[in-house]
Amino acid sequence: MESIIAGVVVFTLATFLGVELINRVPPTLHTPLMSGSNAISGITVVGALIIAGSGHGLLTNILGFVAIVFAMINVVGGYLVTDRMLKMFGGKKEVK
Amino acid sequence: MPVWVLTLSYLVAAALFVIGLKRLGRADTAVQGNRLSSVGMLIAIVATLLDRQIVAFGTIAAGMVVGAAIGLWMARSVKMTAMPQMVALLNGFGGGASLLVGVAEYMRTQGAGLDLTTDSALTIQLSVLIGAITLTGSFVAFAKLQELMTGQPITYGGQQVVNSILGLAALGLLGWLVAGTAPAWALWAMVGLSLLLGVLLVIPIGGADMPVVISLLNSYSGIAAAMTGFVIKNDVLIIAGALVGSSGIILTQIMCRAMNRSLGNVLFGAFGSVQAGTGTAVQGELKEISVEDAAMQLAYAQRVVIVPGYGLAVAQAQQVVRELAHEVERRGGDVKYAIHPVAGRMPGHMNVLLAEANIPYEKLLEMEEINEQFPDTDVAVVIGANDVVNPAARKDKASPIYGMPILDVDRSKSIFVLKRGKGKGFAGIENELFFDDKTRMLYGDAKATLTRLVSEMKQV
């Protein structure tokens, strides 16, 4: 029970922090914010790596493999598409 | 690698996520913020790979290469108009990963004959449940946005009863699994039920409500990641997941507020099917205008406001809009863009499209600001927007959208509405703006109409 409580503490504090960080983001940035934060949720890749790398039989390996693929799509796709979008926002200054 | 190095690496990663998100929220630092956060991710991945728990690298290398390649291809090839679908898919993959890690961890402990403590069992099953709902819910949202299935709400009698029973059944199985006495099939039954629930919860939600659903699923994918963090007892997952979870919830709230509806109403109200047809009937007739006359009027307009909606995205007309604005500006007119918070299919959708067309963001005005300027506007050009400009939201208490903050386009001196056909808006409500004496309709594909307008204006 100790470990889950420690986790709950961290989770709660991080939630408050998240609310503070996001609350005053201008609407222009809502889409990149969403895809960028989405990429962060790809952190599940760490869990997938540990599972897939633990060498616990075929089924675990297969599940781990698919989990890594999914999480990496999330991470790589999320960061790159956010970067692509944000560059467009930046590019406008040259037009001015 | 000693444990303290690993722990410190995760701490650095978590700190980079926090700083990255902070910077992502400001226009001038956003690019840097996103990159900082990606560096955090890289550190977390590398640190994990160097850890001694990892013994089998073959599977890992293959998975990372395949996933990265697919992600790279998606990010490069996606059109800006399709960004809502892309985010929906990414949400789904994130949820799917949490589901799989949860299942694999359960199989591992069962295979090894380990007795799970109650808290470990609970977090594993929550990771499975939330991950599965996020996975299929996001894929249904994707299918709706990609028009692989109808964007209209799908409803049937007793829908909420069915969903409640299935939800309770899934929770019952979860409890049974946590208690540790459940047979092996219980896990698969819960996975199946959760996957089904994800589908059933999203099908009754209409396309116009997608900004809320995508924000909410974004939040779920974060919470699923945090649950996975509880499973593998890793703080960086819990922190990152909580950050994403709260950012998704905030965006969800902003979207709901912009529609003057509660989250419950969006999720369970099946807007657009149940309430369609209510509200006061609109009298009058729709008045068409020729492209030539419209071009003439625009050519002499001093103040023009463009009101983009989902129709702009569908027609991929963002570049032509800029050409039109350029024609007006060349003659000394001023062009602004009125952005409603829920225009389009995801938060900020219109901003991204107009940015792609190199329209400077100072010209994009939010609702409160632009509403003050409509009375001085010579021509307002509504492109594929409908419910967000419907004055019934202000006046007609019987209207389903009554109370929703809208763009006061009806206060401008004259209005052009570009529309595909004579049909009603997404919510199925007649829009009295279109019947206004000051309003003239331009029917047809928005891009084609705009292109003709631009070429006519060049000749004026």
C-alpha cells in the first residue's frame, strides 16, 4: 500500500502543476498544445520497453513489441507533427 | 547503470516535460518547448534501455524502428486539415500501449505464479480498462472525422441503459480480478468489454462535438499513461501522465464553455438528433448573389471580416482565403479573421489552417475582441461556419444552441455566406442569419467560389 500512496501523492501534485501550466494558453496554440502533450503521454514507451525487454516468454514479448510500436508512433508522430505545425506559426513573421 | 542514475535521469526527463509544456504555451517559445520535451523523452528512453532489467534487445529494436517509421510517415504526410484525425489516432495508440503493458504485466505475474498485492492488481486493471476505452474510442473518433463512418450521432433506444450495464459489468470484472480469485478468462472479458465501451461511448457523439471528445480522449491517454506508471512503479510515467491528463481536462472545459454546455450533455446528449427540429421556425427566403456582384462589393469594402468554419477545412480553401484577403488589402481595405473557439473539429483547428496559409496571427481575433468590431464591418464573409454564427443562440430561448457564445456576424453591415448547399447546419438547426436582409448566399464548394471571387476582384 505504501507505494501506491506515494504514487498518488506524485500524481496529485503533477495534476495541479499541469493545471497551472496549461490554464493560460492562447487559443492559437491549442492544437499544437494538444499534439505536443499527446506526444508526452507516449511516455508509456518506458513501460513497454521494460515489459518487452524482460524476456518473459513469447506472449509477453509479442504484447511488448506491439506496445512499443504503438507508443513510438505516439511519441515520434506527436513530436514531429507538433514541430511541423509550430514552424508554420513561426514562419508568418517573415511574411509581415 | 546504478539505480540512482536511472532515477535521476527520469527526474531530468520529468523536469523537461514540465518546462517544455510551459514553453509550449507561449507563441515565441513554443518550438523550443516542444523540442525540450522531446529531449526529455529521449533521455527517459535511453536511460530505460541502459537499465539492467532489459535483457532482450531484439524485440525492442524491431518495435522502436517500426513505430518510429510509422510515426514519422504520419507526421510528414498528414494534411493540416486532417489534424483532428491525426491527434485522435495518436491518442488511440497511446491508450493502446497502456492497455498492452497492463495485460503483459498481468500475464507475467500470473505466469510466474506471483501473488499480486491489491494495489498492484488495481493499477494493472485500471491501466487495461482506461487504455482500452481510449484505444477504441479514439479510433471511432478518427473514423468519424475521416468520414469512414457517419459523423451524425448514432443512437438507439435504451442506449444509456446498455452502456451503464456494460460499464458496471466491466467494473465488476475489474473488482473480481483485483480480488485475485478470478479465472484467466476474466481478464479477456474485461478487455473485450472495455474495447466495446470505447466504441459505444463515442458513436452517439456528433461531429460538431468532436473538439470536446478529442480533448477528453487526450486526457484519458494521459491518465492511462499515469496508470501504467503505477503498474511499473515509475514516477516519470505518473508525472507525465498527470500533466497530459490535466491539460486534456482543461481543454475539454474550455470547449464545453465555448458551447455553453456541460460535459455530461456533450457525452450523453446526442446533440443534433434528439433536439433537431426544435426552436422557432425561421421566416423569409434565402437571397443569392452572383460572384461578380460579391466581388464588386468586396473590392470597395474598407473593413472585411472573414469567419472560417469547418467548411473551410473540408474545402481545403485556406490558401485561397489569403489570396482573397490580399485582393482586399491591395485596395486599401482591412481584413481580419474571427475565430470561434469551437470552429472546426478540434481546439485551435482554424488557427492551424490559417497559419498554414501564412496568415499573420495578429489578424486572427478571438470572439470577444472581434464581436466589438462587427458593427463597423462592411462585409463579413462566412466560410463554411454555421452554428457559431447563428443569432438564435442569443435570442431564441427554444433553440437547442440558446446561450452558446457566438460571433455577432449579424451586426455587420452586410454578410456573404459561402455554403455547399441549402441544408441545415450540423446541429440540424435553421440559421436565421442566412435569412437576414443583409445576407447574401454564395452556394458551391468554398474553394471554387473563393477562386472565382479572387479572379473577379482582379478585374474590378
